[in-house]
Amino acid sequence: MHEYYVTEEIIRIACETAKQHQSPVINRITVVVGELTGIVSESVEFYFDVLARDTAAEGAILHIVPQPVSRLCRHCQSEFHGANAWVCPECGEPGELIKNGREFYVESVDLPD
Ligand SMILES: [Zn+2]
């Protein structure tokens, strides 16, 4: 159910941005959602259609970018994914966490030119 509040927040941020640029409409909203946030993209999309009605965000494309947990191997520089993957699949060295999968933010709000 927290997708409802998450979606409200996305729309609030997007409409704020549109207002700052005096744009009555929004083309596209890009949101980054980490895989460990527990946020279900389909639910966000569902609430978005409902909550965006009669706002500048109505009709905007909601683009959700899933963000996996990522680690970078210092030894061979390969990047690997997975919440429970600690060591590099290439060389077996422990990787350094570079994306923790708990991200949630509005990356961009695209307005008409
Ligand atoms: Zn490696």
C-alpha cells in the first residue's frame, strides 16, 4: 500500500517542477526504484493513472528504472549484480558496493519545449 504515498510524492515533485517552468503539462517522468525498496512498479503505475488525473502529470509517461544492487570488483573492474552476491563471479574477489538497491528518486521530469 505504500506505493500510493510513493506515487503521490512522484506527482508532487513532477508538478512542482512543471510549475517552476510554467508548464501546464508534463511529457515524461523518470523514476529510479531500487530492487530492495520493496516498491512494486506495477502498483506505482496503477496509482499514477488515478492520482495524476487533473494535474499537470495527467497523460505523462511514467518511466520506472529498476535499480539492482551492484558491486564493482576492484581486482578486475567487472560490475556484478544481486542482493546476495558478495564476490566477483569473474575472479572471486570481494566487490565494493556501488549501488545499494535502496534508491528511490525522481531522476528527471521532461517538459514540452
Ligand atoms: Zn573480479
